[in-house]
Amino acid sequence: MPTSENASAADTSANVFTVRKFNLWYGDHHALHNINMDIKEHSITALIGPSGCGKSTFIRNLNRMNDLIPGVKLEGSIKYNNEELVNSDIDVSKLRKEVGMVFQKPNPFPMSVYDNIAYGPRTHGVRNHAKLDALVSGSLKAAAIYEEVKDRMNSSALGLSGGQQQRLCIARALAVQPHVLLMDEPTSALDPISTGKIEELAMQLKEKYTIVIVTHNMQQALRISDYTAFFLLGDLIEFGPTEKIFSNPEDKRTEDYITGRFG
Amino acid sequence: MSISSTKRKIYKTTMLTLSNVCMAITVALVFFLVIYIFVKSIPYFTWELVSTSPSYLNDTIGVLPDIMNTIYIIFAALLMVLPMGVGTAIYLNEYSNRPRVEKVIEYCIETLAGIPSIIYGLVGMLVFCQFMGLQTSLLAGALTLMIMNLPTIIRTTQESLKTVPQSYREGAFGLGAAKWRVIRTVVLPSCIDGIVTGCILAVGRMMGESAALLFTAGFAHNLNGFFDAMNSAGATLTVALYVYAKEQGQFEVAFVIAAILMFMSLAINITASVLARRIQRRKEA
């Protein structure tokens, strides 16, 4: 796909994910067709497109969450750094430690704020109390929610507001010290103020992490992302630097979508 | 056609009267049963009767061994049925990805639930008492009760596993947790209420069971410690009730036992509703 090669030529920083000729089937339904994409380090890549276009399906391959869905068939190649993710026998637990995920609906566990954040580190064997304390407060600060929860570390996370819960989930993902953060429509269940906070947070976090975000909000993609990928009916129509996609798209369908003619 | 025709009024009154009569009969039956048992048992309710073993030398009767046997057998059966039932439910809901095998297993469980208890007794006697050589003993009885109550535990656990939001599992998997850790630390704690409900249902059924235990646990009224009791024959309250009433003609003792059983099932029901309310409140908080 010429557009993806253009994008990689324009930027010399390292690829975190290299996707080549990637196909996915749910049973007999061919859901993703021949996807090629390079995801750059310390950038925000936005996946946009109308509902059912395959953007959420795609992002879930980057940390092998599709393993949980029976009847999924994959073909092609997705390399994380230099490791093959497609149909390979890798340590999925280790991959997910490096490639964290934030979901569409805030999903804190029914535990205390502290235990939510400590869940990941404990999963990966951190037992030392001082170290856990440091990870918990560090992650909460990084997710810009520390001030709001510092006095209620031991009360249930389910008592927080939706926006707070989502930032808690971001903190929970950061606590395992990932390299990449996948965000699957992280603001679609939130009010505008909470959305603004999450967007600001994402832009701060890209200094340290690589972020891939699925969004159906084009303004959001335009505001925060460096690269944009436009999906339609399982095809990657266009991929490139965000300003180019939004100002001078090559494909007619991209133009129609971003100008609001459909979707 | 007039809207408030006389025919319609008569029809309405008749149906209302009929349903009121049905309700009255039901309530009257329940009250009659409860009051009858209390009236019959209260005159014989002595501390000695509920706190001693029967003695031929003193010619006294006591139901303490039967009370203890009931508690022992329920405890032992729960101890076995819980891990098996919860384990099966976890397998079916969380691990198995072969829908056809699941269907077959679930069909077997349904069937298991519908078999009359006396058949469990017969098979329990042949398999546990004779083939496995456990003789007539509380252990054989507890094993029989375990099999009888497996469906209850499996089904209630499955139901509550299904209510745990998929997003909890995804959240934990997304952090790199392995399957068993997700189940142990996120899924099971969120469905503990369903498991407790299943246990309470099972305890109620075990307490009321007599047919299967007539075959497997026996009729003895000896007071033993837990482990000795497991190895020896012993009557539970329901079996003792049958023996006292039918074979010894001691109806007053039978009625006292009936009253004790009623108290126990009342206690179980109250515990269940208190627990359910407490869990509900904790979830809303």
C-alpha cells in the first residue's frame, strides 16, 4: 500500500508495530482485508472509521486480545519490535505487560482503588510493599488522578465517577510499566470534560509511551494524533500523518468520511 | 355491547372469589401444618430429649445423636460437593470451548437433578456401601448426598459466573494475568454470592433428605465424634423421625424432631435472605 510506505518514509523513528498483509476472519466472515501499517514509537496513531469497520477488531490483535474470541482465524504478519504476533507461540502474558490496554467502557475491578492499580504489578510478581506503594502512586500521578483518589485508596473503585474510573483504568495499565498503550474508544462513554482530561493525558503520555487509539470522533483524532488510519468495511483505506489525512486525503472515501458525508 | 355488562361483573366477581378461596386454602394449610406440629410437640419438648442420647438402661429417649449426625453429614457432603461443583461450573463456563461437549454435560446435569432420590439411595448403597466397602455409614450417606446436590451447586455457580461482566475478565487479561489468576482473583470473588446461595439451597435439600439416607447411612442413634461418626451407621433427623414414628410408635418424639427440622429450615431461610440482602447492599455501595 503506497500510503503506508509514504508514512514510513516521512518519519525515520523506529516502528513499534509492523503490520503486513494482515487478514482476519470471524468464522466465515472476512473482517479485515490485507492490512499494512507501521506504528511509530512515541506517537499517537488514531484508528478512525464508521462502526463495524474493523478498527476495534484490529487494535485487539496488537496485544492478542482476540485470543479470547473463539473462531478467529488470522493470516499475515504483525511484528511487535521484531517478534511475530500472528499465530505465534509467544508469552502472551509478557506481551500484554508491554502492550497495555484501556477499554471502551471503564472497567475497574470491584476492589479498592489501591488493589486495582496493584493488580497488574502483583500479577507480574511484585510483592514488596514499598515498591507497590511507589508504583501505585506513580501510576495514579501519571494518569492525573492521584489528587482525586489519594484520600480514598482503600474504598471501592466502583464509587468513582465514569471519568475518574477511566483514568483509574489508564493508571492500572501504566502500573505494569508498558511500552505501548492501546486505547479502544476510551472516551466514548464519558462527558466532554472527562474526555478533555483523557485527551490531554494521552498527549502527555506519548512522551514515554507509544499510543494507538480507536476513536469514532474525528475531532479527537485531529486534536491528539500524529498518524491517522481510516478503516472502512474491513479495509485500511488510507494511512498517513494526521494533518495530511485531514487536509489533503488521497482517497475519495476518506474525504467523504472526514467531511461528514457518511459514517 | 355495554362496557359494564352484568355478565362481565359476575365473571369478575366469580374469578376473584375463586382465587381468594385458593389463597385462603393455601394459607390455612401452611398454618395448620405449622400449628399442628407445634401443638403436638411442645408438651414433649424437654431439654433432656434434645441434649442426650437414647438409653435402654434408663429407658430414656434423646435425639442429640440424630441432630449431630445431620450436622456431620451436611458438613461432609458440602465439603465434597463444593469443590467438585464449583470446579465443574468453572470448567464449563471459563475453560471449555467445545459447545457440543458442554451441551452433553449440561444435559447430564439436568437429568441428574431430576432423578428421584430413592434411586440415588439404591445406587449409593450398591456402589458406596457394598462395592467400595464403606458399609452403611454416614460417609456413604454423605457421598450420596454429594452426588444428589452436584447439579444444584453446578447450576447456581454457572448462573452467577455468567453474571460476572466480561469487561472484568478483559481488564485482567489485558494486564497480562493468566487464566487461572483471572478466575481466582477477579471472577470468583465477584460471584461468591451465587455460590453461597447454591450452598444454602443444597443444605436445605440435604436436611430434608430421607429416602436416599435410609439405604446408605443407616438407623443408629449413637453419639460420636465427627470421624467416628463418618465410619459408623447413623440416623439423621429425617430418618430418625421415620424410625420413631413408624417402627417404634413414638409419635411424640417424631413430632419433636419435626419441630426441630422446621426450626432449622426456618433458620436456613432467614440466613439466606439476610445474606442475600447484605450482598445486595454491598453491590449497590
